[in-house]
Amino acid sequence: MQEGTISIPGHREVTAPAQSRPRGDVYAANCPTRQLLDRIADKWSTLILMLLAAEDMRFNALKRRIQGVSQKMLSQTLRSLERDGLVSRSVEPTVPVTVTYAITPLGRGLFGSLSAMIEWAETCMIEVTAAQRAYDLKQASAG
Amino acid sequence: MQEGTISIPGHREVTAPAQSRPRGDVYAANCPTRQLLDRIADKWSTLILMLLAAEDMRFNALKRRIQGVSQKMLSQTLRSLERDGLVSRSVEPTVPVTVTYAITPLGRGLFGSLSAMIEWAETCMIEVTAAQRAYDLKQASAG
DNA sequence: CTGCATCCGCAATGATACTG
DNA sequence: CAGTATCATTGCGGATGCAG
């Protein structure tokens, strides 16, 4: 951990202490864009964002919907997303408390790119699977 | 590891033994699309694909260009990408051997969605950073 | 109900050394 | 140059328990 870092547990720091050249090079290790890319490239972030783009949801609703996520990771991811301003969290002071998550305008912007990706994934899944099988066969025979 | 799984090291299996319902639910743990999504959502895959979309590259050229990647991860990711049919690998039998990586048509399809995402990331980075700062401040005072 | 804190195993990653 | 093999470490992610 360096100076500018914060303590979000699930947040992998890229060692970016006061980067001086913010623009242009996504391939530089300390580029802030890459940090963002890492967040986007998170296993759960994508799924959450997709869900929230459709409708606001409660914590447990999300958890039920996204199979395989633990509350820890869900909570963690949600907090990261909130911190990035992609998701908003609103608390109604009922008893017990009611927490609702929603996508922000900023998040909705990202959602556009994301959905294109998902769509691609669903479309090309067949081809990819075929490629994998071919590759595996070749490996098995070649050694 | 289950039956259908293979031994690519960097490949996190989602326990998908002969999934029966391939379509529709990206949120199901065993959905093949999600496997693909995980691949896409890889830290290095994105970067590599972006680079190769611009031009064919050699191994070390990639390594030099992508700061912070270890040969191990680069090699690993490259192999995954090749297995998925997104990247092609060609070997010229020179001495020493010359290996060139290129993006495939399939990979280029994905590249479209990807570049939209990168573009978004670069555009909205400022806003996200601002949101982060605001969040952190709020935490610091309220926390 | 909605979380946060803690412990902990294991997979993923990185550093280093070695091969062709 | 283009990797593979080995070893050390990290921190993800799951399970559990507790709090508001």
C-alpha cells in the first residue's frame, strides 16, 4: 500500500502514487484508466451493473439473482461500485432497514458498452466453444 | 475440477460440468456465456486484444508494451486467448524462433465492444475519480 | 434484513531460474 | 527470443458470527 491508497478490501491497488501522466497510455501500469478497467473487468461488477440497469434492486434480491456470489463479495463489489459513482445506495429507515441499489447516470453510460460485450459473448459463444474444442484436440494429439 | 475441464493454469473453472441450459441466464453460475465473460473480463486479455487489434506483435513486444505483466501471465493469457480462437499464434522456424501473435476475425468482433468500453473509461475517468474522492471524504468524516 | 469483521484455504500471480 | 518450471506470496472468496 502506498500513500494515496484506500482501504477497500477487495480493491487491488496498482501502486499508483500520484500519477503524473493521466492520459493516453492504457498500457502504463499506473494509468488511472487502467484502474478503472480493472474495476470494470471485475467478475461481479459486470453482472451487478447489468441487473441494476434493468431495475433497482435490494441486496438480497441481487444475491439471489447472481448465483455463486457470496455476500462478502457482493457487498464488497457494491461498495466499490458506489465509490466509483456507478451505483447509488439509498437507505430507507424502516425496521428492519431497507437498502436499495440503483444504477447512476454514469453507470448507465458504462452499461452501454457492457451490454454490447455481453451480446457479443452470447452470440459468439458457439464459435468460441468450437475453437476451444479444436485447440484441446490439437493439444491432446500433439502432446 | 470436473469432467469437462482442462488444465490451462490461469483458467478459473466455474464448475460447469456439461451444462444443460446454455442460453438466457448470464446470472446462472454454470452459464457458458459467463465463462466467456470471465475471460473477457480479464485484466490482461483486454489490453492484449487492444494491442493486437492495431497490429501483429511478437511476444516480447507485447511484454514491453504492457507494463506490469509478467511473462508468466502474458504467456498464460495468450494461450487462453488462442484457445478461445480470439488470437492466432504463428511460428517462424528461424534461429532463434520467431513467434508472432495476431488477432483473429472472431477476436476483432470482440474488439469492437471492448474499444467502446475503453473509450468510455477514458472519457469518464474524471467523473469516476471525482466520485471516488467524494466517497472517500464522506467516509473519512462519517466513518 | 443488511450488512461488517474475522478467520482461513486455496487459487492466482509474481519472481526467478532454466531450456531450446 | 519465446517460453516453461519451480517456488513464494498474496489476497480472493467462502464460512461463520455479530451488529444495527
